[in-house]
Amino acid sequence: MCKCKYVEIGSCTNQTCIAIPNHMQEYKEYRIKNKLKPLICIDNCILNEVQYLWSLGIKTTGCCCGHNKLDGFIGVEFDDIEKMKNLGYKVQLNPNRPEDEDSFYLKMI
């Protein structure tokens, strides 16, 4: 379980906002085009894991630690699914998209 206490699902409490990494340039340009800050906010308890994946060139699409209420996950672009599997990440099936395998269980918490 993560270290979140009294943090609700969907809350921005206990997050750090950091620059979008260079390998995710398209997302950065999208945010700037739409007059949004070129930042990604990530739950503090999974920040190291996400940054590790970024260092390997994996493009994330969304992440959540689960706030001790749900299983946490890391979403990735379809092109990076095999990379995640090769790193030993287990697919977390999404009941709304049961054919897709782009969400994975966290490993470090």
C-alpha cells in the first residue's frame, strides 16, 4: 500500500508537478497549445517509479497510487506495452476496455 493518508481518489493532494520529459514532446506541445502548463502532476508515492519508467523512454498516459482505496496503476501508450511486460509489469485489466492492455499494476509500492 502507498503512504497516502486522508487523500481522496481524484484529489491533487500529495502530488508533485514536474516538467514533461523530452520523450513525451507531443503531449507537452498539446498542453501548451491548449494554454495549459507543460507539467505533469504525479502522486508522490509513485513519483520515483514513474520517473524510472521515463528514464527508459516509456510514455505514460496516466497514473494513480490508489490512495489506499484502490489498486494503483500506470497507464502507457500502446507502443510501450511490450516494454512494460518485459520489465515484469503485470497488466491491470480495465473493465471499460477489456481488450486493451495499456494499464499496469505498480511494482514499487
